[in-house]
Amino acid sequence: MELNYQELGFKCGLEIHQQLEGKKLFCNCPTLNSDKEADIKVERKLKAVIGETGEIDIAAQHEMSKNKKFIYEGSSEDVCIVETDDEPPHELNRQALEIVLQVALLLNARIVDEIQIMRKTVVDGSNVSGFQRTALIAMDGFIESSLGKISIPLICLEEESAQKIEETKDFVRYRLDRLGIPLIEIATGTEIKNPEHAKEVAAHIGMVLRSVEGVKRGLGTIRQDVNISITDGARTEIKGFQDLRSIPKVIEYEVKRQYDSIAKGKKLQKEVRKAEQDFTTSFLRPMPGAHRLYPETDCMPVRIDKTYLEKLRKNLPKLLAHKIEDFGKKHGIPGQLAKEAIEYENFENLVKKFSKIGPLAIANALINIPKEIKTRFNLDSSVLAEKDFEEILTYLNDGKISKEAVIELLIKKIKNEKIDLIHFESVSDEELENEIKTIISEKPSLNIGAYMGLVMAKHRGKVEGKKIMEMLKKYVK
């Protein structure tokens, strides 16, 4: 079934959650996410409270009705009594605040005059206190996309939840090391036009986040939630996306699910659903409302000084997209390869050290060739260490091997085989030309491709294919 998203009244917005480096948001514990054996253990049961509107939130009531016990474990390496809710929160982490302010300014948002910490009722056990501390930092931002401007109405700073380890019908076990890590939340408007557009917007916001120093990198440090609805449907929030590539597939499934339900006369309710690994969705809980928010009385409001804000604005980091473009032009490296090479911490040092090779050849050796080894030869190229690449690049830089030999030598490194350079010594131009003449005289009337194959078979790993072809063109018309 081909979907016409405009005719369906498709509305879609994103919520991006990104962890920050440094200290936790309301204590001095580091944001390690320690995997050390737990030496802190506590047990709790949580009860939802009435919010500022005088009612208990529907999602909180749903979780409370399960009547589960919560078991918390953590390492004292990065967990203290603030995480166990035995001590009030400390002052708001100003370093984390500054990172969020930079991101907000890069997203063209308006910074609030005063930051008020709020409590958001959460009784599924993921927050020991029964609420998550969150603060509105900026409003009314936007980004440009291929299909028009996307609004960013809200940018918040909040504390990360605990990590669920185990769940039964009677209890849930959580790890506390993640609890309290600073988390930036970015919410977009509903101008997203279709599933692929959602992926583009998420990728752009991710790029902005990676442009700012102090933002965590790696798996599990960023999460995307998607809010979807169609005409006569109901707003659905989908959580648990594995990566950007899954976003279009899950959105398409959810739109079809709502469309089929409406066609069968079903009344859809607002709800939170989970993105499954097969790109379907499953029910998690009712959609929470405004009843779960109320002020945090243990934290003082934070005023934003205008002079400080202007200083930040004048010294904003360059967007990663612009850095990649400049990096690519500087080193003569094309788009996607430049995007990956700029992430390679030691790249600039390698370019200086191996100046005879050129940045493009170094980038290929570090990035493209390991990928080729994995796909063509089904070998685990991740076992290659920095010293392995440097050894092979040294041979190449000293003229002891050709570029063609790099892949074979790296394979030998993976297999832990001895390297004998005698088998990979470069062939001189004179030797190569004489060889080509001999082959042509012995096997006349072949086409240029056939001669190319014969020469490559004899000198594979010793000479570049491009050089062979250039010489063949001199003798084969």
C-alpha cells in the first residue's frame, strides 16, 4: 500500500535526548556509566503524587497500579546518596548548562531569562525519587531542511534515568550509574512531511549536537522519540529507536497501523509505544499529560546573565557540517570519507608523519580498506590497532610497497601472519613497461582488459592498477 502522507493528515515531531560529559546534573559524581560490580543496593516502592493541576497523571497511575518493587544497584565510583534520594540535589551543573545554551543558540532558539527546575512525575522506577528533574532552557528555535523550516519549540536540560537491567511481574531491577547524567532534550514541531524527512531532521539535529564540545559520543548516548498522528487517529509517542535508519520504517508501520484501525472503526487513544527490532511497535503505557509537572523546591532558580549569553553567542563552535566541508577541501577528501576521517582523533598527526602518501590514501587505509576487508573477506578488521596501521603506512610512505599492497598486509595483520616485504616490493616504471611490452608481443590481438588482467595477476599488490592502465593505453589502441 502506497501512502500519501499529506492526504492522511500526517503530523510528526521528534524528541531528541542526548547525554552530556562531565559531572552529573545535581551532584559531583562523574558521568562514567561504570560497569564495576555494584557495592550500593537499595529497594523502594513508589507512589504517584498530585501534580500542580490538582490531579494525578494518567501514566503515573498506570505504572503505580502494577504495584512493583524496585531494586537499585550501582557502583560508588559514580553513584552517591543524591542518586539514592537520601540527600537533596546540589546546585545545577553550570558546565552542563553552558553546553545546552550553546546548542540552543546553534538551533536559533530564544534563551529564557530564568531557569526554574521542575519535577516530572515518573513512577516506573527509572527515577528513585519518583520524579525526574527537568528545566526549560530555550524556546522558538528552528532548523532549515530540504522540505522547509522545522520549528524547535522547546529545549530542556534534565537528568538521565536509571538503566533497567531486569523485570519480572513482581519487581524491576535498575542500575544507578546512568541516573543523573545531564541530558539535553530537543523537541521539534510537527512540520515533518514524511518518514524520510524525519530521518533527515534527526540527522541534522545530531550533527548540531556533535558540533559542541562536551556532548557524549557512542551507542546509548542519544535517543530519538517520534510523535505521530493522522486524521481521525491519535497522537502516539514511539520510543526505543535503535538508529536513524530505523526511523522511516517504524513511522511507516505506525501510520499503517493507525490507518487500518481507523478503517475498522476503532477509536484510537493517545499512548506511548515501543519501537521493536522488526520495525513494528507495541503498547507501553497511556500518554502522560500536564498533571505530572510541579516545581522543584530543593533547587534555586538560575538567572541567565545577558552579557554572559552574548559572549557565548560570539564564540559559538563551527557546525560539524561546515567543519567537514573545510576538512575535505583542506585534505582533498570527498564527502562521506571526510565525515569519517574528521572523527579519527590522530588523523592530522598521521598526515604530517606520512607526508609522501597524501591524506586521501591515509583516509582510505584507515577507513575504507577495513570496511572492504570486513565485507569481501568476512574478517574482523576491528582487531587492527593503531600500531598496525602505522606500520603499513610507514612501508607505503618509504616506497617499500604500493597502495595496492595495503589491503593484503592489513589482512596478514588480522590473521597474525608474518610479513615478508620481498613479496610486496614495488615494481619500477621501467620494469613494468618492459613486462607490458613482453606480454603484448607474446599474446597479440587481446583487448586492453585482458592485458590488464594478465599484468595484475603477476604484479598484484606491487603496482597500482591505474598506473598499469595508463601504460597499456600507450601500446594498445
